[in-house]
Amino acid sequence: MPFTEPAQKLRIPTPAGDLHVSWRRTGRDLHAYLTIPEGIIVEVRDGTTFGAGTHAVIVSASSSAAVPI
């Protein structure tokens, strides 16, 4: 699913606690911020995985890879 909104925040309840996701577009890039509870692993479109903690990544329109920032 493409991210068409310029910015968005989501809270996703899980048995381990709430997963928080937000993103904002800057030009053709997408800046995403994840806060993941203990015991949850998130896998993004390019196969990159993130464990518990707070993560900031940028997804470039030219590569579609999630790169930590």
C-alpha cells in the first residue's frame, strides 16, 4: 500500500503493547518513525527487520530501501 498522505500517525495495539508508527513525506522521500514494544519484530517492504525500541528510517523513492537515520 503506498503512503499517499503527507504525514500520518498510527497506534497499533498488540498483545505486547502498542506499536507506534508515524511518517512524513519530504519531497520524494518518506521519513518513518517506529516505536516497537518488547517481543515484537517489524519487517518492512524491503525485508529489513526492526526489534523493540525506537527507530527512525528514511525510504528513498529511488531505492525503496529502509535506511536508518
